Amino acid sequence: YIFHATLPPDTTDGDMGVFFNLLEENFYWLDDISVKVVPPVDGGAPIVGNQVPNSSFEVGATKWSATIYPAGDISEDEAHEITANAALLSIPADNAPHGKRVLQIENFYRCAVFLTSAYFPLRHGIPASIGFWMKAPAGKYVELYLNNEKTPAVTQRQKMFTARSSEWEFYSMSVTPKLSSSKTYYVRLHLHNPGVYLFDSVTAVEGEEALKTAKPNPINIGFEPTGRPANVFFKNEPMTPILLVEAKPQLSSQTLHARVLDAWNKEIKRFSIEIPLADGRGEKKITLPTGLYGGFKCEIAVTDDFAALPLAEIVYAVVPKLPSPKDGSRDLFFGGHTRFTPYNLALAELMGLRSLRMHPPVTTKWKIIARFGHVLDGVRRAHRMGFNLLSLFDSVPAEFADRPENEPKDKHPHWWSSYPPKDPEPWKQYVKDTYKVFGPYIDEWEVWNEPDSPFLLVKPGLDKATEYVRIVRLTREALDEIGAEVTLIGGGIANPAKPFLQSAFEQGMGRYIDVVSFHFYFESSSPDEVPLPTMVEQIQKLRTMPGRGGKPLDVWHTEGGASLSDGAHWSRSLRIPATSYVSTFEAATTLVRTIASLKAAGARRHYHYSAFAEPMGRQVNRDETSVMFEASGAATPSFAAHAASVLMLEGAEGKGVRVEQIGASRVVIAEFVKDGKNIDVVWSREPVALSAVTSVKTDRRKLFDMMGNSITADALTLTQSPIYISD
């Protein structure tokens, strides 16, 4: 992690310790922090010309993305319904300030938009100017930001503009950038009012005079949208995207070079492209390989040396055709979190999700219902498509909460921070009313999200586990009073290492629940590699705990799995800064190792967080969904790997996880039986020959890589990328 701070003038490079507070209740002391004193002005070479990638949109919306969110009195779920067909478009415009095309986006009533560019370089301490052309309804508000870093973004400067007329107008601001750890920044445009907005020639330059004479980028390259959700294709299906070019007007053609990489960053194809130009613009259809399952990336450059950042790239996935969620043989183990829009439910079906946990959508939480009522469109849609739904009884409005007497009622307005109910009956009535509305579609309910974290607050002197058990008991009583036949899940804890869950069981939580759940993010590790006791061991322990009626509890992993956590992104041209070592490839391997470990250890559900995307992409500084989707909205290798895991393991019964130490290599074998046949999922953090693992038989068995492609055992080396071995 990188912290920026203003320190005394006599501070020198060295080490120091920092004491800080996280989420209001956990305190940490960090040692071995390396302090690097940075000069107030970057003395590097001047940055010449416009730095904003694809600044004039002649090659589509490449390197730009938009996020729409509620800004009026509507819920998050309703906003997603309203904006389900929103699009970020490059359209022709006869009177464009530059060239022939402009960027178009519509903002909807009671919504707002964040429009972000890719990251670009600037020097800190050197004055710069940011400008853009806009055509919008007169009087509409637009806020311009220069930002850097990741979530939460660091704002260098912001300025509010009011559209002076309904014609094209130029707007600008000056700024002296402060330090950015990556030396990169991005433009963000915040659209506050409903209407259709057009943008052109977005510019970031050093100095103020340079803004007047700045020209577009010397060459721009982009891809037309493929028309497929998240660029997902089936095996051997034609993948023929159109490549767009804007170059110098005097050129009659432009030679480009392309290479295609698989998830292992192995080059599988290289070719050159000659594109005819007219007035500096041209396009050409290219053909990309789809003969193997997996995640792929095509990079485009002006030379055949791909060491530098590519000028454009397209990420896509090739997946097997999986049975519909309506299919009777579906395996509910494979779950996830997604928006319930048609676009995202189509993606959920393609990746093989069978169970969906509503977090999001958040429409059953009491605080949401109290303010916005019930939003049923997405729930009905998901249920109609055959997905199994898990929702939550969660949060308490301020007027019904057991809050400290002197605390303002508006201090914790959001559903992710709430006190328990003060009196039993209002909570029980909320449970009854909510179940009556959503019961036709949902019969699995979890009580609260991460009650061991600040999602659940308690007054000083009260024990959080005690309060949580009371909420679980009241929930069960309410459901029993209306004769609701539901599966009730307790736990949902954020940190299995804390004593919270054990304390809740000691206070009798088990008698009210059918399932115990936990959350855990495995970063680049798999569940059998986390600090002792491993998650595999904890699952085995939880399966012995008695539940309602004395029956053994099922164990569900209802949130977590692989997480990039600000890791390195696959799309290099976006320049998204990385502040951890985890890569897109490591995220994919972690996802498969997580699925295999949890399923083999006996967990009955696994809900990956998170698995939703938007056709317009997402803000470049947000990584929430980056395991499954690029910032552009394209499916990553993890998407393809998840589909392959469903292909290989749907309906398989876990028989345990075992570990073999072979020299310096720790080999993990997750064992399954499916239709009377044995399946082993095998990997090793340190490379080792498969032939050295004598307990894993390969004779007369089929082998597949983690994407589902057939491979052979000959001279095969095990790595952290799992392989499937089946009878």
C-alpha cells in the first residue's frame, strides 16, 4: 500500500511506523514503512502534446467508460432497471469541433453519471490545463475532475460548469498536479442532470498556452463493439472485430501489428494489418482465434515490438455451452453476486452461475424497503430464468434501532452500517412482510451481512454476538409464526479467525438456523493455504455443529473468493495503477483453486463476489468486479475459468482435499466423484513434474487445463494453475 503525507521539512528517506484506524473499530500498527521523500516538482522531461487517450472519439469509445448511479430518491436496484439499456457511443456529428465523431451518453432522470478516461501521465508540481468540448442542454451542470490513484480516488482539482448554450462550447480549468504514486492521472466528468450529452476533444496538457494549440493524439486505434455481452464467444464461433484507425491525414494507409495472448500470456498468434486511409481514417475487419476455451487478449501496436504499451487491445473469452439454470441437473454450489439486469443475467448464465445472492441487489434490506419500497422486476426476471435466489434480512431504520441516545439519527444512514432492532415486534413484522412479498421467488434467507464487522453496530457495553443471536432468534420466530418454510442461514461473518461465530454458537444460534455461512477473500491463495487453521479445516469443523432440530449444518461460503485488490490489470493500455502483486492470471488460478477446495471440503455453496458488468464498462479507479471483468466490461480469463469449472465439476461430490509434500513442492489434490467416475483437481505452488505425484494416476484418464482444454500427461509440470484429471 502507498500512503501520501506531508512530513516535516527535515524528513529523510528511511523507515517509520504508522498507527491508523480502519472501519472505526480495528486499529493497526504498521512497521517497516519505507519513506521516500519526493521533490515538490517533478524534474523529468517535459510532457508534450495532449495526453488523454482517444481524446476525440474517432475510433469509438475505446479507453473511456461510464458508471450510472442513483442521485435522486430511487434505490440502487431501480436505477439499474432504469438504465439497463444505457450506452456509451461514438456517433457521427457534422459540426464536431474535431473530426467527424463525438462521444454521446444519456443521463437519466434521478440518476448521475461518472465518465472516466484511461490513465495518462503528467508531472507533479508542473502547471497543467484540462479542457473539453461539450454540447448539452443549456443550464445543465457538469463537473470536471482531475483524479489519480484508485478507490478512493484522489481529487487534484474539480470545477463545476454550467452549459452556456445548447451548442458546442469549450470548457477548461488549470491545475498543478500533486504527487501521484504511479505518475498517472485520469479525467472524470460528473453529469448531474438528465439529458443527452456530447463530448469532443478532451485535452490534458502541460502549461496553459498549450491548451490553445493542442492537437489530437498522433495516432488513435480502437475496436468497434463486438455486439456480444462482455465479448463472450463459444468455441469455433467467428470472432471478427472491426479495427478503427485515426492517423495523419496525409497517409494513404497505416500498417499495424497484432498479437494474441492466452491467459498464461503465451503468444498464440501474431500478424500484421494494412489499413487503407481516407482523410486519415480507416477501418478493417480482423479474425481472432476461438478454437480453444479460455481468456484471450489481442494487442495492437505500430511496430512488432510489444514491450511498450499497446495502442489498443481487446479482451475476450471463449466458453463451453453450459446447461441452462432451469436444467434439472444444475449444481447450486456455483453461485455469485450480480445485478439482475437482463445483460448481467445473460452473463451469469454464460459463466455457469446457478445461485445468486442478493447483495446486490439490496432490495430486501429493511433500510432500503423503508425508503424506496419493494423493487421486484429483477427478482422476478432472475427467478423466471431459473436462478436459485438467496436474500438477506438486514439493517434497521434509525427510528426502530437500538442506538445510543445522544447519537444523531442521520449518522448511519446507509444499509451497510446499522444498529440492531430496539423492540422485537417491528423487526418481526419487517421479516413477515418482506417474506410475503418475496417468498414466491426466494426461499433461502441469510440473517444480516457480516455482523462481526461495522455492518452491525452495537451500543457501548453490549456484546455483538449476543445481539446477533437475538436477531436470528427473532427472525426464526417471525417465520414460524406465518408458517414460512424457508432455509435460514446464520453467520455471514467477515472474519472466520475472530471468536464471533464460536460465541454465537455457544449462545444457542444453532437451534434457529439450517445453514452456517462465512465470508473470506483468498487473494492469490486458495482456501487450504490461508493461515492455520485453514478454511478447509474450519469447514470440516463447522459441519459438525448442530443446527435446527439437532441436524448437522450445511456450510456455505456466501461471499468472497478470488480478489485482485488493486492488483495488476491485463489491459495495459488503460495504465490502471497496480498496488499489489496479484495479476489477472493469478486471480483466475485462485478462483479455480477456491472452487475446487471449497467443494471438495464439503461446502455446499460458493458465492463469488462479484460477477456483474456494464456494457459501458466501469470507472477506471474501481476494482470491485475486476476478477471477472475488465474496466472495459470485457470478460477476463477468470470468467472462462469459472465456466470450465462448471463444465468439469457440476454435479460432482467432494471427497476431500489432501496435500502431498514432494521436495520443495506442496501438491494439493481436491478429490471428487461424478457419475461413478473419479475426478482430481491438482496444482502446486512450486513447479513439480506431474509424474512425481505417484498417488495421482493418469493412465487411461483424461486431462484438461483449467480452461477445459484437453492436454496430455507427457512431461507435464504442475503449477499454481490447476488441471483436471478424470476417469
